[in-house]
Amino acid sequence: MGWLPRPRVLAWHRRLVAEHWTYPNRSGRPSLDPAVVPLVEEMATDNPRWGYVRIRGELLALGYRVGISTIRRILRRSRIPPAPTRRDHTTWRRFLRAQASTMLACEFFTVDCAVTLRRFYVFFVMEVASLYRP
């Protein structure tokens, strides 16, 4: 058999190694800022075409470092689908109702008068909002 160190020597060696290799006690990833979760949900619902990478870029611009997988996990937990299926399909009717206050409908036509034998040129403009009243 060989030489076995005594318990006192083992304790001294254990203490020496413990003092030399001191790592901070970190377990897992750093915790997520609680303000980020509602911010990610709001960005995803307000901008249906933004994917995980775009949301991450906007969060970086605001000063939050969040990984793409974390954003995916937040949206999955909130039951918000990924960007291609989250797209908002706007119908023509919905688009017109939303933009009606800023749109004008124009028409240019001629009217021939049978009595005076003259041709009148008419330019007709109408606000689209008057057509689409909710």
C-alpha cells in the first residue's frame, strides 16, 4: 500500500484550495427586470410585423439587454404567436375607416348642356369621412 495523508494535512489542503478558487455564487442566468415583460408584450401587440430580433433591437435602444430566446419565452407565456402568424390582415374596408378622416375622393367630369350647347367641366371633391361614419 502507499502513503496516505493524515486528516490534518487534508483539511489544510482543502482550506488552501477553497481560499484560492473563490468564484461568486451565481446560479443560472441573471434575473430579468420586471419592467421588461410588459414592454415586450406591448411591443409585440402594437407592432404585429416585428419579430424577436426586431424587438430585441428596440429593447437594446432603450437600454435593456434581453436575449432572443427570452423574448420568445415571454411571448409564448403570454400566448402571443410569432410574427408571421401575428400579422394583422387589414381589409380594405378597415383601412378606409381608419384613414377616412385624412382622405379625399375626387372626380373630374364634363356636363353638356342641351339648352345653351355649352360644355361645363366639373371637379368634385368629397371627404371620405362623410361616407364612412362609424
